[in-house]
Amino acid sequence: MYFCYVDDSGADQTRTLTGLLVPEEGWSDLLHHWLEGRRKLDETWGVPKNTELHAVHLVKGRGRPCATEEQNDSFGRQARIAAHDLMIRHVTKCESVRVLTVAGATAQIAKVYHSFVNHLEAWAAEQDTRVMIMFDGQSGPDDVEETGQEKAQEAWKQAIRGAKPYRDAHRGLPLASRRVLEDPIMQDSRYSQFIQAADLVGYAAFHHLALERPQVWPKLQPMGPMSKAYKRLSQHWLPGHGTDGVVWLDDETWH
């Protein structure tokens, strides 16, 4: 069985979804390499291992992730790109990891998710395996006692309602043969190292796609280093699903 950690990226009227697939027997190996990368981030630039890594904030300089203001001030553009690349390199060290990116011309991420699940379903059938999906999203209140019972219950209800389009994509699969098991498990990226990893990979995939299809985002200036980072994962791209690491969905391929 595989665990698939999924996050979205994109801009305007086009969205992308990227999933990191890791087999159950390779889960601890991926975590080992990822935490080794986190340790190097801390040693090199002072980014604590529990600081959430969000690609837009990390690469674009919108966040101040370092432990001290002095470190943040010296954590410039090139260092941030290098930090992103370092973490991608550590993902590639896990030989069993697989990567799937699906993109389409729509602002509705749930629509892309439906096709993403179908690709996973087809691949899992080919491999005679099964998949459980962890998706970046609201999972409920952080602290019920601090939030209060009534507000906590409302937060849970909102989380459940918000996940409905994704649940529907799973429950629409044929029960007798489905390979994507259970409903999607919504995980807050703040508390999931692998959702953060999917975010960094997904951001690289987005820029990689933007370089390949400049007409999709004519106002965007794609970052070459992000495309290069995504290409580092080329040996891990899901074979038979997509061209140059990305499945592009046109009007005829929506399911």
C-alpha cells in the first residue's frame, strides 16, 4: 500500500495538484531523509526543524522562517532557492518515492482532484496496490479546550463540509475494484512534514509547467531553478501518466 501526500499550486484560472507517493515500507526511509534535510536547513540557515515550510513564503521571501532576525536578514533570494533545492534533493534520496502532478485550466481545485484520483486509481490497478490520500486542508480545531466546545464543533462541521467534493471523488469509484481506499484524510500542513514536502515539490512542478506552457500564465515569470528542482525528481515521476512530469487536462480529458 502507498500513502499519497497531496497539495495544490497554480494561479489564476489554472490549478495543479501534486502528490508524493511512498509505499508503507518506505515511509520511515522518506522521513529519515526529509528530517536529515531539515537538520541541514537548521545548521546552514537557522530554519528550525519544526518551522512550517511553505514554498511561496520560503522561495519568494514572504516569510521569516529563521530563528533570529539576523539570520532572516541574511537569508536572501539565492539562499532561499538553495534551501528549497536542498529539500528536493533529500526527497530524491528515497528511492521508493513516486510523484504525480495533474494540472488543468480551471480555478476549481476539486475538479482537478477528481482527475488526480482517477490517475491514481489506474496506476494502483496497474501496480496491484492500494493508496490512501492525505490532503492539505482543514482538519478541525487545534485545541478543543481552548477553543470551546461549541466553536470546536462548528469548526469540525466546516472541515467536514469543506472536504465533501474530495470525498465524492473517492466515493464515486467502483466499490468492487477501487484501489484508492477510504475518504481523503485532511491534514493541516503545519503538523505534517510530508504535506510540506508535497507543497515544495508542487511549487516546483507549477513553475516547471509554466516554463513549458507560457501561454497559460502570460503574466507569470517562471523560475528556472524551480523547474530544475522538479526535474531532479524525473526518475520518480509516475510512469505512463503525463508528459515531462505533468498530466495536463484539456476539455476532452475531464472526467
